[in-house]
Amino acid sequence: MLGLKLLTDPRWANIAESNLEEILTDHAWCEQKAASNAISLIANNSEHMDLVEELTAIAIEEMQHFQMVIEIIKQRGYTLGRERKDDYVGKLIKFSKKDGSRNTAFIDRLLFAAMIEARSCERFRVLSQNIKDPDLAKFYYDLMVSEANHYTTFLNFARKYTIDVDVDKRWKQWLEFEGELIQSFGTKEAIHG
């Protein structure tokens, strides 16, 4: 469904589970950044009312996820660490097209968001199926479903609002790039790490 070229090795869940405080902190900040990204897309493309409404709902949902992760951190006696640099996201940003028309940059920003949601969805699936903690397994299953909906929302908006971009061709380029990129990740207690 997601079209990802390389799936995460299920053993990554063991790495994540070996340091739950770290993975939960990283996850919390991923949710906050996802909300910020949705807000940024709204601010820069407010002429599309359906996008404004949908991404407002996503931004709120992402902040609710942030709050849920914070609650888990608190319940387990952990501390929310400082925001982490996400090298995976940084490399995706560099792949994004910023030159060309305003529409080209807009469509690539939507595809960037879809890519992150797709990988997050896939990582949450791995956690839900492989983590030994039943409460966290259910939590990550529920989030997996949510991220899949976000992924399709961003991809559908890219297809709807394209003017000068072949979205399917560009999405294949994103998938190819991400398939190469992700080979360098999957070794740390981080959602994308």
C-alpha cells in the first residue's frame, strides 16, 4: 500500500524497546514537527480551503498524539528530553525541489510530508507487531492507522493541486530516493533512525 522500497527489519523494534525513554522522546518530537509542518502548509497555501480544513484537523491530531506520548512518558516516570535532530528528515528536505514554480515547491512539500507519514506508518506497524509491551503495541497500532490516513491525504492533495508536476512520476522519484536513504537508518532508538 505504501509503496516503500525497503521495509524496516523487525529487529529494529528490539533496538527501540531497549531504550523506551529515548524512542518515546524522539516520537514525541516527531509528532510536534508533523503538526508544525501541517501548519506551515496551511500558512503558505491558505487559498485552498479544503487543504486548510484537512490540515488543521491533522495538525490538531498530531498535537493530540504529542500529548498522548507525553502522557506515556510521564506515566512511566521518564523525562521528555530535548528535541532531537532528525537526519532522515534533513536528507529528505535536501531532496525537495525548492527551485522552479511556486506550484512545484508546494507539490514537493506535500510529497515530503507524505513520505514521512508513510515511513512513520511503516515503523509504527513494526513496533505494533514486534514490541513486547502490550500497551505500547496497541498504541502503535492505532497510530499506524492514523499515519496511513495522513499519508493518503498529503498524496491526494498533491494530485489535486498540481499544475506543472507529474505527481506520479515525482512520487516514484521520492520512493526511489527514500529506498536508498533508509538503508543508512534503522539502527537507533529513533522513529526514523
